[in-house]
Amino acid sequence: MKHIFILKPDTSKSLVNCIVSLMQGKRYELRYTKDLDDARKIALSYQDEKEVCRLYAIGGDGFVHKVVNGMVGSFHELVVIPQGTGNDFARSIYKNLDAIKIFKESALKINTIFVKEKQKHNFANRRKIMQYH
């Protein structure tokens, strides 16, 4: 399995160092975003991967939202590492928001729901990724 870490440029150096240390001997990539929508584009770029990838969304709720939008329709796994101000989504799926502890735990299974409206949006919750059009 390939591990893809999608990070904001200001991600804490101690967290990045921990990731590098814990990923020794595994296949992984650190992908830094230039702007918020870049998180979606990076996740989307793995849609055609033949093997399952585990994508790590390292940021806040808006960042996770963008990564989820890039993952819709894929069979990849998602791990949310809370690094935002509110981290409401992470609070709904984890008992403890410690980034290192979450990083060491396994990914969550998620599904997709489609809701039709004016604009296309995808939402995630503990059991589902919801698509809102």
C-alpha cells in the first residue's frame, strides 16, 4: 500500500518528522499544497492508481472537505489528521485528537452519498462521504 500525506505548507515540522520516522521502510509521499483547492487536485491525481492508497488529510475541516472531494469514486482509504482550528469532523470520528495517535491507527471505511442541488459538493461523516450537488 502506498501512503499519501497531503499537507499544508505550514504543517508542524515535528509532525512531519514523526511521519518520516514512522514510515521508514514503507512507500509514502509527502504532497504539499499550494492553496486549499490543491488538496482536492492532489487526491484526484490518485484516482487511477491500481492499488489501494491510504490518503492522509492533514488539516482542518475545510482541508478534509477538499481531500474528500478529490477521493469520491475511488477505492482509497482516508485518514484525517486534525490540524485545524475547530476540527469538528475529526471530533465526530475520534475520541482523542492527538495527531500522532491517530496517525498510528488504521484508516476508516467511508462510502459516498449523492444529493442533487445547484453546486457539486461532497461531505464526509463517520460512515459516509456525502455528495451534494
